[in-house]
Amino acid sequence: MPLRVAEFLPLVNDRAISLLPEELRHGITSRISSVWLWMHYHSPKVHYEVWLARKTGRIEIGLHFEGPRDFSYRWAELMAPHMPEIQARLGPQVELEEWTASWARIHQTVIYDPLTEPLADEVARLLAQTITVLQPIVERERGSIPPELSPVRERRPVNTRPFRHRRRRSA
């Protein structure tokens, strides 16, 4: 049975968190917008994302570096030597790439038509695997980002709100 995006993304969020190792379940913040789920530990500028790219009919699952150019590119430089290990664990379809003039990402995509509960399970599994493989590397490399490259001010992205899970009332 097809799901609406508003059902699909919270399902992915909850299932991905439940699949994470215990030590990675704590300290993670989630946000959901109309077409994406963001999860981060320390800074929203370095976040995991599930993005429903309707134009391409694909779901992107990845780690995004979305700060000033020098910040994002420094992260990409730090992650590049780890790509053989990352691809060995997540698959050769996982890519590190320049995404915009300022941002970089490590990601993979899957086809998403239609959004279903089994697809939510698959995306949650891929997201949890991505976090499990990448977050320990991110933690090790965080100290290699000089303070002058860190974004001066953390801001919540426009048109987002912190994710709040609402439980359905029983009848």
C-alpha cells in the first residue's frame, strides 16, 4: 500500500534509529521537511540526509557537508582517504562528490516509486548502515577541522522544524 511522504519519512527515521548500534542512538537530532529527513550529531552543517528527489524518482541517502566552501571541502578532503573502506562496507555505488559550489556529500540513491513500508525498511537499513560506517570516521576527523573553518553561527534551515513524533491515539 503506498504511503504519503508525511508517513514515509517518520517511519524511516524511527526504524533507522532502532537499527543503530546503542552508542549511536544517543545525541542524534532529527528534522523532517516536505521531502527530506535530516539527522545530525554535532552540527547541522554535517548531517545525514534522506532526500526524495522527485525529478529523478530516486531517494538519496547520504552524509552532507553543507557549510561555507572551505568547511565543506575540508570535510571532503578528510573523508576521501576513507572512501575505499567506506565503499568496501557500503558498496561501490557510494560516491563522494562536490554537490554545489560550496557543498559536498557522500551518498547513494535508490528508486522510490511508490513509497511503501518495505521501501521505508530498506531506506532505514541503508541510512543506519551509512551512519554506522561514517559516524565513527566523522568523530575521528572532527578535530581536524580548524576553528577558523567552522561555521560561525549554527542556524536552523529555513522552513524546517525539529522533528516531533506524534503517537496515534487509540480508539
